[in-house]
Amino acid sequence: MGQPILVIAEVRNGKLRQVTLEALYAARAARSGSGEAVSALLIGHGLADAAEELKAYVEGTVHVIDHPQLAAYNPESYALAVGSLLDTQQPRLVALGHTAFGRDLAPVIAAKLQAGQISDVVALEGEGDDLAYVRPLYAGKLFETRRFAPGSAQVVTVRPSNLPPAERSASSGTIEALPYQPPASLRTIVKDVIRQAAGKVDLTEARIVVSGGRGVRSAEGFKPLQELAAVLGAAVGASRAACDAGYCEYSMQIGQTGKVVTPELYIACGISGAIQHLAGMSRSRVIVAINKDPEAPIFKVADYGIVGDLFEIVPLLTEEFKKLLASEAS
């Protein structure tokens, strides 16, 4: 059958992240024949449920490395765990999400396999041996299409919420537990992970994002945005200017030095539209901008623009959405 194709799955709070299914979609597109199976690797602790779910999406094997030391991501221990499988499998292609996890782990895998790497893929062209990968350049101003050299080992990371998720396979794969021998010592030990946004919608996978900029004027200014987000089931983001001003945590930052989002709906409130921010949200399906300045650059990329005070407009939108959702539910 030749060398396998492998997807490195990502789990958060015991559940598969959506980007894993999007990486599976890319992996399937790279198959050179219908008989070529895609396998997956799960690393972490307490993975039984995630393994069962993932099994329905792969034709090959779901390799599971489950150990208490792997409960939180640690570059050193995860590289060791992945390396043990790479030594035996020698996959011709490895796909994973372009997340903090994937961006850190992918170069390690590429070095291990002496493979080429194409990062931050947002679209695919062709399939099989003719598959090409599209990725943004210069904060999304340009896009390039790249291919791997024939016969080379390959590593690909896909930007969340850009490729469609893979559908369930016609036949389920199998689950194989792999051993993990912790190293005698680690240079870095992760004691705990504190999630400031616990229980909220994940920014990078949210279908709707409501974002605030310097125009919110204070931490209190985010309250109308949070109320709108609660009605829409949306995530709340921010521009770097709002974070730098101390209005919100940096975990909410969207932009070139923050998180990249591609929601179906992006509502920008009091955000001027600096290029650094546009780099993190310009590929959103529909962009709505609310700003008092009719010359704000954000209006150039917005599908819909509202010139006015966000503290008047956002509450009105919240009430209208409440009425609309209530009428649909009745």
C-alpha cells in the first residue's frame, strides 16, 4: 500500500477540535488512490471518547498514546511521543491544524521526517499527486499556490475554519493503543493550564465573532458586545489596541500578532481596521463594521457598514436579534 497518510488530532477538554476534521479533509484530498487509507494519532490523557469519535472518520488506524504526563501539551514530551510513531510508520504526509499546538509541533515532525512543510493552508486545488495548497502572504494581501516535489515527505498545517470538515468514513477504522515511556527528566514541566475563557466559545472555531476595538473606550465598554455575543452564541474578540489599552485580556486578541479567525459572521465594533487586525479576520465570510468614523479603513473590507455610535447600535442589534430568534423558535 506504500507509505501511510497521518493526521495528528487535537483534543481540547476531552473533545476533538473541529480543525482535526478539516485536516482529515486535506489528508483525504492528498490520497493518490481510493485504496490509500488515512490514519490518525491522538496524544493526551483520557482519550477513550475522542478515539471512538475519531474512529468513525478514518479508514485506517487511530493510534492512541494516553499517559498522565501528556494531559497538557509539552513540546518535549509530545515530540517524543510523535517520534516513536514516525519511526515505525514513516508517513509520506502528515496533516494537522495551524493552531498553537500545530505550529509548534509541525516543524519538529518535518525535521524528523526530513520533509518539506507548507503552513497555514486555506484552500486546496486539485487532488492526489496533483494536489496544490493555497496559503496567504503579507497579512492576506496575496495568496500563493504551492506543491511538494514528487516523492518527497510532506507536512501540512491547515488554518481552522477554512476547509470543510471531513465526512464520516464508509467503514470505521480501528483503535490501537501505543506505549509511552516518559523520559527520565524534562527540561519543562507543565503543572497546570488555566483557561481564562473557560466555558466560552472558542475564538478560532466560532461561527460568529463580535469584536471590539479602541472605540469601546473601557473594559465596561465590552459589556454590550458580550450581551450581543450571548444572544448569537458568538465568541468575543478584540483588536490589539483594545488589549494594549487594558480593556481586555490578550487571549481575545485577533490579528497578525494574535489569533486568526474565519467565522461566518464577523461584527467589528469600534475597530478602525489597521492592517495588523485585518490579517486576523479578513477571510471572514461576512463582515459587519460599526464605527463613528465614515472614513475608517474597516469599511473597505466590510460587506455591511454602519456609521454610528456602537453604544447605541449594538444594543439595538441585540434586541432585534432577540426578537428574530424568538420568532423563529415559536
